[in-house]
Amino acid sequence: MRIPENLSYTKEHEWVRLDGDVATVGVTAFAAESLGDVVFVQLPEAGDTVTAGESCGEIESTKSVSELFSPVSGEVTEVNQSVVDGPEVVNADPYDQGWLFRVRTADLPELLDAAAYAALTQED
Amino acid sequence: MKTALHEVHTGLGASFTDFAGWSMPVRYSSELAEHRAVREAAGLFDLSHMGEIEVTGPEAADALDYAFVGKLSAVKPGRARYTMMCNAEGGVLDDLVVYRLADERYLVVANAGNAAVVSAELTARARDFDAEVTDRSAETSLIAVQGPAAAEIVGKLTDADLSSLKYYASTPAVVGGQDALLARTGYTGEDGFELYVPGERAAAVWRVLTEAGEPHGLLPAGLACRDTLRLEAGMPLYGNELSAELTPFHAGLGRVVKFEKPGDFVGRAALDTRRDPDRVLVGLKGSGRRAPRHGYRLLAGGEDVGEITSGALSPTLGYPIAMAYVRPAHAEPGTALSADVRGREEPVEVVSLPFYRRS
């Protein structure tokens, strides 16, 4: 299971990439594989305020529904419309084309590094 | 518990899920690709978690007529029948397929989660008959090949005349050099076969079917796509559409109860008084991509009128489909209802089942 070194992670199996004060958020390959084929993604809208640890959307696979938790607090600057239109990209390319939304954030909460996240997925 | 094919699945990179105490492949790569393979080519399933119970003896037919709601004595050797086992109150203990292998020999195939109950009940219910009940589940593997290419794939591997093997029929056959009970049955809405083989031969049978199927686009297929396939085909799943609280009449399957057969059967008296259920099983069609799911409420004008039993975004049809129990007043096809999808009302329409029928 791929866990890129340059990203940060949450216990809810999301990844975060920080570029300046903008955090890009997606779900990990582990999450994508556990969900199965993703068929529906509901994201927050640009301009929405999200709060770290709170639900801000949903991901549905054929078998299950999972809440999407925002790993960071701030204002949503952009959402990935191509994921809404073609949710299968979450399975195909979770760390790149399958990113979900971007948040302008003042302070990043404490997140897991790749090694800590890898250890977490071993426990599951 | 693990099936005889567990290592084969591991080698194929399967993800596993617990199903009735069994570690079963839920998918190998993508359940949507597996679903599509079954609809357009073929899928290969390990269903060895299911229960196989043999009933033999001079009064085997009479014992089954008493134990089940169907008339199994009327099934000709070589044919099979879908039936149900009910309790004395008429509640469904399991829905199953019964193969008549010979005049005095039947094979009862039970759902994995109910196999122990069915085996125990059959033993108890056959007590006053000259019949023997033997649970063969532990030593029997079940492999299914389902899809429009299934007949061509199996045909390459056997001398059995598949054109004369009708739907819901079975025959002993040699398939790829292995002795099997070859049945034309399934749970996908497609043509296909189910092969009952001894556990120690399962890997060999799986291998020859994989090799023969490869040029036809056969994929190994897990329980995730099995569920969406059966839902599209409008087939009930025990635990979702069927339970001991419900009778066959609730599920719209009253036709399997053969009141006209002579003699008593377990549940007869109760079922006779429960022919008009207070809720009935319907199909629902949604719009968009949010599927109502098991346990969600159904509303009509804000009033609670029923509950979703199964639901998914249909991979074949591209819109949400579901089955639900509703009050009879809201069961007419065309009725507009709404499903409470996690606090949001999604419009759904009652439609007749099945959602999908093979062409």
C-alpha cells in the first residue's frame, strides 16, 4: 500500500499536503481500498468554512458510506469537480488526480507522518 | 473459518470480509469490474461457505414435504427447486435451493448463516420419517461460474450435454477431469452453473475454470458484486429481505408455499392465517447517485411508511435501486415516496421487480 513520504495523515485515513497556507486533502490508498469502488463523493463547497475533525462530506462505495472529516480548519478555496463527476478516480489515483478539496488554513493541527500512518494501517 | 480455496484467493490478491463466520473474498480488484464481467462475460465465485445437507432414504421426499413449505416430492430427479424453511409461526428460517439427485436422494443448499439451523431443524423434522440427514458442508466446496459466457466456458471442460441441462437442473459430470455435481443455478440474474465438488478438488476445479474462462473475459468475483448482482435481479437476501419475523407472503413469495400438498408441514396452520401481510416487499428506483441503504426509513408526505432492506447504486443501470418493506397502500408501482438518506429526503419511485432481466 503506497503511503507517500511527503504527505501528512490523519487517523481517519486522509492525507494532507501543505503548500504555503493552502492544505490539499484526499483519502489514502488504504481508505480507497477498504471502501471498494467509490461511486459517489459529496464535498463541501468553495467558500464553506470547515473545522478540523468535523464531518464535511461523504464518500460512498457500492457497499458502504463513510463520512469525510476535514483534517484542518479554514475556508474551502477549491474542490475537485472531476472527483464529483468521476468518483472512480479516488480508487485509481488517490494521492494525485483523486484529491478532494483545498482549504486555506491558519494553523495545521498535529498530523501523522508517513511512518506513523503506516504503523496505524498495520494495526487495522 | 476458511474455505478450501482461501490460499487461492490470497494469491489473487483478494480483500476478505467476515460473512457468517467465514473469511470470504469481498473483491479481488474492483467490484464494479467484477459485476460487469458477470453481466457481460463471466465471473467465478467461491461459495463454499454455503451449507450442503444431504437427505436420503425411502421417505426423504415426505420428510422434505414436511420440513419445507414447498412440494419437494413433486420435483423430478435431476431438477431443483427454490423453497423455504419456516418455523411453526410461519417465519422464514431460510430460503434455499433443493436438488433432487435421485428418487431417494436430495441435496439441500442453505445460506451460510443459517446452515447450522437448517441442518439441526432438518434432523429434527425428519425424525419420524425413514430418512437420513447428513451435513456435508465441511467436506463440500461450491464454485459458481455465472454470466453469458458461462456455458461456453464450462462446455469446453465437460462432455455433459449442457444444452439439455435446463435452468434449475443438475447432473453428475466430469468437469476438467474432476467429478462434480454440475447445476444450472445461480444468484446473479445471469445464466450460469454451480459446481459442488469435494473440498480437496476445489483448487483444481477453480484452476481449470480460470484457464478456460480467461479468453472469454472471466474474472474471479467476490461477495460485493454478488450482492449488487442479486439486488439488480430482485432476489432476496436472508437477513435483509427475509427473516424469522417475516413470512414468505411479506416477501411476495407466497407462491412457494404449497398449501395444496397433502399432509402437514411446519408452519402450515400459521401461514394460512398470515396470507395478508401488513407490509410488502417492493422495488424502488432513485435518481442521482445517492442510494438509500439497509435500515433507512421511507416516507410518504412526511409519514413513516416503511424501511429499506437493501440498496445500492446499480452498476448496470447507473441509478440507485433498493428493496423495501412498505405498507400495502404505498406498494403500487409508480407511487412516489422519499427515502431518508442520512437526514436528506431523496425521491424514490416504486417499481416492479426485478430491476434487471437478462436479454
